[in-house]
Amino acid sequence: MFLIYCPHCEELREEEEFHPKGQAHIARPENPEACSDEQWGDYLFFRDNPRGIHHELWVHAVGCRKFFNVTRNTVSYEILETYRIGEQPRFTAEPPEGRPAESVVPRAEVVERQEGVKA
């Protein structure tokens, strides 16, 4: 077990009090009615899943029940920082030395893979 700092309670608490809720900093489309079905589906369902530094949305479910952001290394599970929603992170995702930036699998590839799978 490890401790996580809640920026609202301003104290370290046990990890069992928190729940991850997905990728942070997802911008909702300004005009959802103007989005195509594909664009709306991308907004709702497709998220980054990088190896390395990642910004995530968490909630202090057993404590203050407020949401906040976490910058976490997905390889080591190390939490680099916690910060309130609306604030900017101090750490940015950078590719490891000597390796190209890893990108998300394009949506078209995912659809092709799904169509190739037999139920």
C-alpha cells in the first residue's frame, strides 16, 4: 500500500480511498450537435494509453469525494504529482530517450481489427 496526496484535503491518504476515473484533460466538443458519429464516438470511447507519463482523473471516493488530476508513470506506477482540476501539470509526457514518441492506434485500425474478429 502507498499514500496519495489529496490536493483538496491537503494530506496524504491511503490508496484504498481513491479511484482512477480515466484520462485527464479531455476537452468536450464545443458543439456536439455538429460532430459526426465518428467524432462523437472518438470523444466518448477512445483514450490514450501510453507507456510512461500519463495524466489521469482520480476521485477521493472515501474522503472529500472531490475529483483531481494525477500525473503517473504507467511503467513504475509512481505518482509524480497531484493537482486540482483546472490547474496545469508540471510534468509532461515525453518519449523515453532514444525512442520515437508512441502514438495511439488510429481509430481506423481498431475498427479493422474488430471487423476481423469473429463472434
